[in-house]
Amino acid sequence: MADANAGLSKEERDAVKQRAAELRAQEKAGKSRAAGEKAVREAIDAMPEADQILAEGIDRIVTEVAPHLMPKTWYSFPAYTDAAGKVVVFFKAAAKYESRYATLGFEEAAQLDDGAMWVTSFALTAWTDEVEQQITDLVRRAAG
């Protein structure tokens, strides 16, 4: 019999386990804004400082320009969902998979459509005024 985990790296298996734990915790705590904010805060606090700076900036922007999006964690990453519970925007820490950059990502619920092709994720290496403005514009547009 083939190993069921042969196709997944250790980090990917850990992410699947974390997602299952998130779902159990969300079910137990309910899907309230307070529970989501707490989960996001805990996820950010667990990150190395470089990732924390980026995640805190994104969290602040989403809270300011798209307060209707609900915070939650998604595969242990800060994420923000629409009224239907669909992820609109998320942040993936660089340290999570030992990547050289963090990722700001947008899922299908994001309203970023631009013709037949558009960008759905961005590499982040530093927080600058220009990056902050670009993220603010993207989040505002994505959230509708």
C-alpha cells in the first residue's frame, strides 16, 4: 500500500493538520468577529518579526478599508472573508515555508477581475509607504 503522505512535504502535512485544528476551534468558538480577531492576533504573534510587520500592516489596512470582511485564520495564516464566508484576502508568512518572500494573496471572492487575466498574489519583502498604498488600493478593490 502506498504511503498516503508521500505527495506532501512535512510543512504541507503540518498545514493540513493546522487547518483541521482551525476548523475545530472555529466550530467551538463560533464564527464571531472577536474569535476571528483573536485567532488572527495569535497567528501574527507567532510569526518572526519580519513577517509580523507585514501581517500587522495588512491587518490594519483590511480593518480600516474593508471592515465588513471577517478576520479568521486559514491554514494558520491571517485571512479575511466576505459575508458568505469565502476568503477574499490572506497573508502567508515567508517563514512558514522558508520562502524568501511573504505573500499577499487574493482568492476567487476578491473583486480584482481585469479582463481575461489578472494577478492574484504578490510577493512582499518589506513594508514601505508605496507598498502600503498599493495594498490599500488592492484591498479596497478586492473587498468591493
